[in-house]
Amino acid sequence: MRTIWAVIALVAVCASLVAAAPTTDPPPPTTGTSGRLSAQTGFAGTSETTISGLCVGQDGKPLGDVAAKLYIGGLLVTEVMTSPDGSFEIVELIDYGRDVTVDMWFVPPDDALVMENVILKESMAAIQNGLYSDCVPRETLDPITDFVVRLLDFDSRTRMLQTDDCLD
């Protein structure tokens, strides 16, 4: 009989601990080094994420048939082609609590344009080691992320980097 009461008491204690536990994970840290902000988000846990946007050329006109590649922790997880109107959409489960870099590469169908990298979330190790230049475009990764990427020819890209003091 004592065993039954001990089990009942243990169940009651466990139930009270579960009820008192927070319902969501705490957000990941958001501090970076060298005055740079981390691209960490306020979300924690795994969430279905929609990353969409528009790929345009230097004239602002939509670019179709550009490969939009999503990398998580350096591994290619999804690749889609932009539609004729330049739009793209990727729906992926992303673990916001994982400390990994999430980025996209936009690879044009021909060599006339330079491919572009966009950082969506930067790992603490990448920040601490200065892996990515401040000149690499960044967007904030949220469960719904939408942005425009512009692909330029080599000369225009070089002039833009010089204007932004990104070349020595």
C-alpha cells in the first residue's frame, strides 16, 4: 500500500514540475563580436520557414532560370530555379536553436552575371572568426523571409564593391 502512495506522490510531483516548465525554449543569444550583430533570430526550435523573393538583373528586370540554393551549416539542403518572373520560394524546416550559418547562393544561368551570396543567419563561430565580410549582403531569417537579390555583371559588381569600400 505504501508503494502505491509513493507512486501517486511521485506522479503528483512530476505533474507539478511539467506544469511549471516554460512552454517554449529560450531564444538563442544575440550578441556578436567585433561590433557585428549576430544574425540569430528570436525564434527557437524547429519551424517551417518560407524563404521567398525576387531575383533581378542590374536593370531591375526579373531574372528567370537562376539557381537559388539554400545551405544550412555548409550543406546544400534545397535548390530551386527562379520562375520567368524572377520569383523563388523555398519551404524548409529550419531549427532556429542550432548555431549554424544559413545562407543562399544565387547562380545565374550564364557567365555574364556574377553569382551572389546572401547570409540569412550567421553562426557564432563564423562571427568570431570573421568568416564573412561585412560586404556580403545579409537578410534576417524569420519563419517568413522575403527579399530581393540583384545580380550584376563583373564590372558593375566591382564598381559597387569599390563604392562600398569593400575592395582595397
